[in-house]
Amino acid sequence: MNLDRFRTGEETPSIPLTALVDVLFLMIIFLVLGANFDPVETVRLPEARGDPSTAASALRLELRADGVLWLEGRALSDSTVIATLEARAPHTVLLLPDARAEVGALFRWYDRIRQALDVPVQVGVQPPERR
């Protein structure tokens, strides 16, 4: 196929660079004048309040990935969790879910413990395992 017949003697059109440079300089001037160069202020966070002994005295329940609650190194069956907690009469319950624990299981246990014991239930995080 012969494409030479479509070509004419004219040169290919070019973009005028002078106008492009002018527009770029105007954009740079606009951005520099509109920028805010005020120093960044630091945000002061409130200090933690509360008694650290209350966290230490909370009853710690670990929720494993299989949905089973563990108390002091032993597994609790679903039917004995509430009875065990009532026997201990904690002031606060601290639920510590495993990283692989399901959120649904965490919410179910949270609601069940809160309704049965009428004590504050807090959800915490377990520190990462050291290797």
C-alpha cells in the first residue's frame, strides 16, 4: 500500500512553546502566592487520666482465632464463661482478641458479658509476639 500520495509538502504542525512556558510560569506564580508558609503548630494531646491499677486489676480474657475464650491459660467452654465470670465478680473485664480472631465473635462475647455481668467491658490489643 502506497501512503506517499497522502503526504503533502507541508511540515508537521508544532506546538508553540512560548505560550506553554508562559502558562507554566503563571501556574507557578499562582501556586507560590497561594501557598501557606506559616509554621506548623503542634497539637497538644490531653494527658492520660485514670488509675493504672484499674487496668491491672481487670479480669483479662483472651479471645483466640477459633472463637474460644481463655482465662489464665485455660480454655473456657461457651457454657461456663458467664458462670466463671460471675464467680470472680470482676469490676472490669478486658477482652484481648487474637490478631486472627473474628470481629463477629468479639462483638458476641462483648455483648454477652456486658449483659450478664453489668460491668464495663473493654477491648484491648495484645502486644506482638517476640521472636
